[in-house]
Amino acid sequence: MKNLKNETMKMNCIKISLCFLSMLVGFVAISQDNTPDDTQWNLDKCINHAIQNNSRIQRQILNSDIATNTLEATKLSRLPSLGASFGNTTSWGRTLSDKNVYLNRNSNTTSFNVNADVKLFQGFALKNEIIASKYDLEYQKNIIEVNEANLTIEVTQAFLNVLVTKELLELTKEQIDITEKQINITTEKVSGGLLDKGPLLELRSQLANNKAEEVDARNSLQLNILELAQLMEVEDPKTVVVQIPKLALINAETQLNSAENYFATALKLRPEIKAANTRIKQGDANEKAAKGGLYPTLSANASYSNGYYHYSGIENVAFNDQLSNNGQENLGLRLSIPIFYGKRARNSYKNAKIQALQSKLDLVQAEKDLRKTVTNALTQARGSHEKYSASSTLVNTSKESFDFADLKFNSGAMEIYDYNQAKNSYIRAKSQKIRAKYEFIFKTKMLEFYTGKKISL
């Protein structure tokens, strides 16, 4: 009786343990299902990783740091300069004494000096140099944004190239499945004496060609993954497993804005336009600073000097007494008037004016390039949308034609050549649709990005 009771208790403990274990396994499974796969790369992750690790952007950040230091140093130039010096000289032979007489005595002289100098007027050159340094810092930051924006577009294009080659690879597999299925049907007919070997041989040749196309598609996919990995500065492309996004359906009624609307918005937001405008402001400030070099410069200075003199063979005045008697204070103004310095100042001013004009021309060119880019993207987006709509219709009609050809070929009412033509037309239509879809997605995303929207899929 006691043994039976113990066995019952053991069974209850085992049941409780199994129940707890099943609950724990279920909880872990749910947790794993709800945890995102961090090993896969979505578009946002690709873009962020590329920006953080891009050497060109990192170098530009260093240029921005240099501009920051230059601005700080230029601002500090407004403060008075202060310097001090200390010296000791030992002489042998004829020496000028404290009575201004040359004597044959050894001497030792200790002196020190403190000097301060401040610029009172420089033709507003320093003020404009500070303004130019501020705009240079702003320009360097704009260039960082330009590089980040360009890299974002490059990564997006590479990411979509991976997606399109993935779909094209799946299409080649679908083509192989269709051919293999037809080979099986044809083989049975040849075995039953209902068909000669000609169509079967043709289908086998077609299968070999389909598998070669699959190899090409797989190689294209690997090359696109490699390109994406290189843009992201990832050394091992095998670690780049692209996450397939859920893309929104492309509507036939999709409306795109006019090129002028896109251009007007991009003109206000694009960093390259901001950079060009900043360069113009910097050029104007540099021109004014260079013009300041043509004006006289007024500065004030103050100094204090003292020294101790010791001569051999005579009784010298005590050190403290000498310091009390030898001290000298100076305060003065200095006006420097440029008369002739090889036209350096005037040529610097002329060059600054030329550079200011160049920066204005750079803005005009940047606006032209932006208009061209926006117009091309809009034209290509519209073209790819029309191509997508047309290829969607073509896919439906060619699928119906292929299904009908499949029935006729299986019933012996169609030659293998005509059957392959129908199948190839169907596969080609699907390929065109895939390419048009991703081209439309890329061009519309680029237009949205140019008008201030974040690129996301």
C-alpha cells in the first residue's frame, strides 16, 4: 500500500514537471516568434550602417572639425596678444658698462620683457574673416549631408537591385518547374507510344537552358549582394541576408506631381543647394575681408621690461635695487599704411572677387543639375509605371495563352516550338513586370526623398 502511494506521488510530480516544461517551451516559442531577426538587413539598417561606416563621410566629419577649430581660432584673434620673454647673456672682454663706457670686464646681463598688442582697426578684415569661417563650418556640415543623401540613394538602388534579382531568380525556378512538369508528361506519352522523342529532346534542351539561366540569375544576385555589402563597408557579403519587405501594391491610378512642383520643393531642401548658397555667403565675406587688407591698420601696444647687470672687478648695485631702477614701461599706437607690397593685397582682393563669382556660378550649375535629376527621375517613374501597367496586362494575357498552349500541346494539337514560344512569352512578360515594378519604386522613392521624405520600404 505504501509503495502504491509513493508511485502515485511520483506520477503526479512527473505530470506537474511535464506541464511546467510544456508551458516554458510554449513561452520560449512565443518569445522567439515575436523577436525580430537581427541577422537580416532591412533597408533602414543598410542605410544607417553605410552612413556610420563610410570613410568618405568620416573624412568630411574631420573637415568639419577642422573648420570648427579654425572658427574658434579666428574669434580669439580679436583678443590682445600677450607675450613674455626672459634672457641671460654672459660676455667677456670689452663690455658696455652701466655708465655707457666700454671697459675690459666680464659681464652678466639678465633681462625680461612682457608685451601686449591689440588690433584697433583692420578695415573690418577680422570681422569678415570670422563671418567667412562661420559659413565655412556651415558648408562643411552641408557637404556631410550631401554625402549622406547620395549614399542613401546608392544603398537604396543596390538594395532594390538585390530584391529584383531575387524575384528574377524565383522566376527562373518557376520556369524550370514548368519545363520539368512538361518533361514528365511527355516522357509518359513517349513511353506509351503516343509521341515520338523529338518533343522530349527539345524539352530536355529547354530544361538545360533554363538551368543555365538560373545560374546566371544566381550569379547576378550574388554580385548585387556584394555591391550592397561594399557600400555598407561590410567585409563578408555572406553575412548580408536581405529582409524581403512587404511592398505596397502599385495602383493604376497612381498620380505623380509635375516636375516644377518636385523641383521647387527640392530646391528648398536639398543639401547641395544649401551648400552652394553657403559658399556664396562665404565668398562675399572673404571678398570683404580681402578688401580690408587695402586699408591702414591701427594697433595699440604696451610693454614692460627690466634687467639686472653684473660686472666683474667692481662693486655692483644690489639685485633688488637694480630691478627698482631699471624698470621701463611703454605704451604706444602704431598706424601701418600699405603703400607697395608687390600688389599682394590688391591681388588677394581680386582673387577673392573671382572666387565669389565662381561660387555664384556653382549655385546656378547645382540648380541645373538638380532640375535635370528631378526631371529624369519623374520621366523614368512615369515610363516605368506605364510599362508596369502594360506588362501586368501582358502577364494576364500571356498566362491565358500559355495555359491554352499547354492544353493543346498535351493533347497533341500543338508543336513543341509553338509551345515554347507561348511559355517564353509568359516568362518574359513576368520578367518585364518585375523590372518595371522595382524601377518605378526606386524612382518614386527618390522623388519623395528629394522632397524631404525618408526612404523606407
